[in-house]
Amino acid sequence: MHGPTHPTKLIATAATILLLVTTLNVTATAEGNGGVQQQNPIYLPDPVPRPPDLQKIYEQNPQQKAREQEIARIKNAQRRMQIAEDTDKIAALAEQLRQSLKESAADNNPAMNAQKVAEIQKLAKAIKNLEKLQ
């Protein structure tokens, strides 16, 4: 009933032949490479996304660094000069306020004194902000 041309026998025979050919091919390839199978390298992208190399992006030459340092030095000098000027103004205003309070205790002008106090506070706040920048 099951002869040599039956479909299941044909499929089984074809599968056996295919397996045999594949095995022989792999064995021949391995023997040709000294018994070691070569594998193609697999490229796997970096799974963790990260920013590009910042040193390459912001790389600076020595002249540019020197120029930026010079600019920073000049800005700091200007800031120190501004702080010194504002400190001198505060000292002068405080002295004027003290003199006006001593001279006329009875007829002092509260509006004028309040204006001097407000200006002293404003200058003190400006100095504080300038010192934070350093």
C-alpha cells in the first residue's frame, strides 16, 4: 500500500537528504576554516541614548580661551569698581543723613530723610546683587 512513491515517504526522504546536505556543508565549511566557524560580527546600537561628546562640540583653541578669560577679568574689574562707587555713595549718604539728624532735631524734614534712607537701601541691595555675581 505504501510504495516508494507515496507522498509521505517522498517528504521524509527529501527532509533526510536536505539534513544530510546541510550537515555536510557545515562540516566542510568548519574544516576549511581550521575547524572554527566564523560568524559575521553583529552590530548592536548603543541602547542608552546619550548626548554627543560635548568636548568635541565645545572644543576651544587657546586663543579663544585666553580671550574669554580676559573678558571675564575685565567684567570682574568693572563690577569691583561699581561696588566701590556704590559703597562710597552709601557712606556719603549716611554721613549726610547723620548730619541732618544732628543739626535739626526739631525741624528735620522726614520726607528728605526717608528719601536718603531709601536710596541707601537701594544702593545696598545693588551691591549685594553685584557681589553675588562674582
